[in-house]
Amino acid sequence: MIENNRRLHDLRQPLNVIRLAAGNMSIRIQREADLPSREYYASKLDLIETQVEMLAALLDEIAGGDANDR
């Protein structure tokens, strides 16, 4: 059980980095009003965030949904 928790933690760590980086990029893109491709980049970041959320939910399901496994 402890080994599985460690593996789940190891899988969640890069997801958190990706989530934070995508969020920071979204904020930056929103602030850059003159960015010609802002909508394109925003849509790609939304896709990244959606996929990260889906994978995080799957990891939660594998862990049995126990918040203490995080």
C-alpha cells in the first residue's frame, strides 16, 4: 500500500507542475492583449488543463478516492 501511494504521488507531481505552468501561461496570455494568437494559445492551454484534470481524477480513482493518498 505504501509503495502504491508513493507511485501515485510520483505520478501526481508532474501533473501539478504542468497544471501550474499552464495556469501561469493562461494568466500571461490574458494580460497580453496584443498577442495575435492569444485565442489559439488559450484553447491549447485549456486542452492541457482538461487532460491533466482527467488524469488526476483517474489517479484518484485508482487510489480509491482517498484524499490522504495525496
